Amino acid sequence: MFAKPARRDILRALPCGFGMLGLGDALASTDPHIPRAPHFAPKAKRVIFLFMHGGPSHMDTFDPKPRLERDHGKPLPFERPLTFAEGKVSTLLKSPWRFRKHGQSGIEVSELLPNIATCVDDLCVIRSMVGDSVAHGGAIMQLHTGSNTFTRPSMGSWVVFGLGSENRNLPSFITIKPTLGFGGAKNWNSGFLPAVYQGTAVGHGGLDLTNVKDPIEHLSNKRYSPDQQRYQLEMLRKLNAKDAAGASDPELEARIQAFELAFRMQTHAPEAFDVSREAESTRRLYGLDEEESKEFGWQCLVARRLAERGVRFIQCSHTYRVGNEAGWDAHTELVRLHTKTARHVDKPVAGLLKDLKSRGLLDDTLVLWGGEFGRTPIAEGGDGRDHNPYGYTMWLAGGGVKRGMVYGATDEFGYHAVEDRMHLHDLHATILHLLGLDHMRLTWRQGGRDFRLTDVAGVVARKIVA
């Protein structure tokens, strides 16, 4: 007689067992390194996200407020919404920096960012961003995953899930120097999507990769030759396949693909990250010859090299702290901290935009710049600003957005978005749209419910689509 099989083994062996319930056509291939057809013709092929961790002040960068000039030192004439530093705020604080119109578009940018100001004709400046969290943790998670409370797949994971990649030898989603705080890996994880869609982290916040001989040295396997490693991988695949016994196991397949990718990356990744191959003029363009800008300049230059090689989603993160000091998160000493931090990113970001444009890459590369929120128009600690998710600025460039335009507006004080309000769900829906993905169709069934990056909200901002 044969032993009666357990229900778990039957379900595991069946093509429609628990592991396959609800996956449908979306999992025709779980390999993220194979390009997939978008829902409709895309404007952009890839994303470079320049994350300004800490929250730059919008009324000191891209959103001039003459009313703050006139009412400097006066009390805010309406009730404050919930703030992060309750009880520490005081009166209205004008911007210490002058604004000037730039380019043919005449978009106003403060003197804090003189290099990015030269690129305004390529920018779509969104002055009406809105989020739901006044604290860094929730705000960063919502920006990256669409949720400020629960662990969800990150924006990069959704993009790769929908489109795959154009390079089988590099990760489809790479995050350079991500922060380990305020959610850490949750901000680039794949959540309930298969693990193959999670981001690959290179370094972490606080690590100066410009002083590291090889930022991806850990990929090298000097103990075994390539032939020996290939033999190990083949043996591992056979054992894993035997364990699977013909059943579909997405987690097991993800592990196999991760080993395979790591093997291929040993040959291709070092070249992609080696900026010494670039001309000296290019390195200067990104600010690699200057102490203040060389670190973020390295990130931006690597981002361009990865974009050229078909990586679908690339994120560069400006570190939250420089030494023991906050960067953009200037609750005090706004002038000193914002001046210092702006010098870190101004030249590299402008260099990236100009370099992408000169190489014909800006047309199909969507660049996103911004932090988890903005700052308040009222002072904190005398000369700082508190967190403000109710109305702030981010900008997009390239990748099918209209150029040289301002979208939306905040009130006279820069506190609340009052025109063409752009919630983070709307931003995510718009980014997916530019990539040829319908945010309402890009779903994953989990626990009996269809999930998406935009949850149950999100409206595409069609006014900014070229």
C-alpha cells in the first residue's frame, strides 16, 4: 500500500497550489532580467530617483514666497496643522536667499542652487506635493512604497515587476547608499512581491564610497575560479530543482536567480561602477574634483552609467547626516546647513541632467528629485524650519514630462498645497504612466485583496505629460 499523501504535499505539487493562487498572467515569468511589454507605449524606459533625505525647504529652493518677505517676524495668521516639533515653532521666517528667474521658461530658483538653476528649461517643478506623515519614518516609507504604516513593495520593485530589465548581468533595481534608518531595507524591499524584485543596495548612508577602493569588492570570489563557481551553481540548481519536485516555488526560484545574477555581476558590475573610465571633463562636470560634491557626484555619475546599461530603476540618496550634523533636516541653523548640503548636490545633479541630455538619454530617462517632505514657513529654534508634508516641492525631468513648467502651487506662505494638489499616490501613478504602466492594472493579489503601489487612490497628472 502507498502512504496517504499529506494535503500540504498535494497542494504543493499541484500547478494551482497555494504558491500559485491568484498570480495569473502576471507571473508568466518571474525573471526580472527579461524585458516585459508595458500596458501602452511608454514615454520613459527607466527612472533615476535623487532622494534628498531630510526634507529640503521648498520656500528656500523652488517656491518663492513674497508674502513671507512682507510678513517676516509676524505670527502665522491661521491655525497650524499637526507639526513634528510641537511647541518649538515661532513666527514667520522669510527665505535668507534671493530668487531669480532662469532660462527661457523664467522659472524662479533661489541662489542656493545656481547649477540646477541653469537646467530649469528641462524641469517640471511640482510645487503642490502632499504627503500624510510629519515624521521621517512614515514620510520616507510613503514616498518609497506608497504606505506610511505597513510594509509594502517599494516603487522600484513595482517598476521592475511591471517592466523587467534590459540587462541580464546587472540588478534591475539598484539603490546607492540607502539610509539604514527610518525604515531601512523596507524602503527598497519587494514586500509580498517575489524576492527577485527587491532593490540591490550598494553601500549605505554614512559610507564614503569615493574612499573605498572597490565599492562592490564583496562581489568578487577570489577563492574559486569562474569554472568552479559555475559548477557549484549547476549543482545547487539541480539540488534545488530536486527539492522542488516539479512544483512552482517562487521563493526558491528567486534564490536560484540571485545566485546566478551574483555570478554574472562579478564580470559586469565592476566595469559599470568604475568611474575612472570617464573623461576628466565628465568627472569635473559631476563635481568629482571638489571635496564638497565628489561623493554625491560619484553617485550621480554611476547612475548615468547604470542607466546606459539598461538598469530600470536607480536611486541615489544624499546622506541624512554629514558627520554628526543633519543635512536637509535643518530644525536649526537653516542658513548654514542648507548652504552646506546644497553644495553637496547642486553641481552633481546639474551635471547628471546635462550629461543625460548630451547623450540623448534624457528623453527616455525620468529623473525625480526631492525629499520626504518640505519645511514650514514658520521658524523653529530661532533660525530653523520644522517638517511640512502639507505642501512642498519635488521636480521631474526628461522621460516624457513637459519641460520648463511649474505645476501646482502652495498658499501665500508655502504651508498648504492649494492648486493642482499632487498627493504621493498621484506622483506614483504619474511615474508609472510615464513608464507605460497603468497603476490600476499593476496589481498583486495578497491575502484575498488586490494591492498596488497607489493603494486605492492615485490620479495621473496628465497636465505634465508631454
